[in-house]
Amino acid sequence: MKNLSKVLGVLGFATIVFSACNNSGTTTPINSEAEANSEVSISDLKIAYILTDSVIANFDLFKEKSGEITEKGRKFESELGSRARGFEQEVQNFEQTAGTMTPNQARAKQEDLMKKERNLVTYRDNLMQELQSDESQLYSDVIDRIQEYLTEYAEENDLEMILSYTRGGAVWYSKKSLDITDKVTAGLNAKYAASKSAGNK
């Protein structure tokens, strides 16, 4: 499906808020000692970024599940096509035999065909809705897993922030050395493979 080739998922972008100085030159009071200890100077920030589209597109979970949804879409298309052809044939048969029917028979057949047409449209809409629901759930699962892994990665690598770098997004420039896309993708896939081995797909 065309929608599957377009990655829609975009990770949230964090905004840093620093304490402002008041007129007397002292900093604005903070709520607790814990917050004071967690305060980070801008000169100490350790930041990295990922190419979000690339991470999602190369995440094995996404590739596997999107392939399943695509195959499901092909089967739905085949079933719908078969039903549509059967309906068209029935309409043609009616057109050829309508002249031999009584008015009541013709009217009853027309009503029957109209009902079948409505049922066919409803069937098509239900199939499309099911596929869209599958896609939406997939993207939600993928984003959740990426978010979870990025939290772990940031803690393990002492990072204060991981940005989502997308074309035309909020980040227009960053040094290539800050790009952790490949590392994150490899880590995600390793974690996913381990979960599959453990039977937790």
C-alpha cells in the first residue's frame, strides 16, 4: 500500500527551559533540591540525533509487519475484485433477461441488486478501515518501541537529549558526529530479535 511507503511517525521534540535571572542578579527559585541537582548547564549538554524516517524504515519490526499488512491488502483486493465481478455479471444477466420478466419481478430484482451493491460498498469500506487501523496500530507500536529504546540508549550513553532529524523539520543543521541513527537502528533490531527469540513478538 502507498501509505506504508511513507513514514508518518515523528518523535517528539523536547524544549529546554533555563532559569532566568531577576533584576537583582539572582536566579529564579526552584521548587526542590532534586530539581536543583538535575539542572543542566547548556555548556554541559550532550546531544545526539537520529534520522527518524531511516530508523523506522530499517526497523525489522516495521518491515515485517508492514509487509504483512501489504499482503493482507492484496488478499482483500482480490476478494473485493471477485465479488465486484460477480455483481457486475449479475447486473448484465438482469439487463439481458429483464424483458422477459413481469414488472413486479423486474422491480424485485432491481431492489435485490441495489441491496447487493450497498453491501459491496460496505464490505469495501470495512476492508479499507481494517487496513487503516492495522497501519495506525503499527506506527503507534513502532514509535513506542523507539521511544523506549531511546530512553535506554540516552541513559547508557549519558545523553541529555536525542533529537528527531527530519527533512524540513526543526533541526536544520547538526554535525555528522552527533548522528546515532545506525547505532539506534542496530540496537532496536537486536532488542527486537531477542524479544522474538524469547517468544514476545
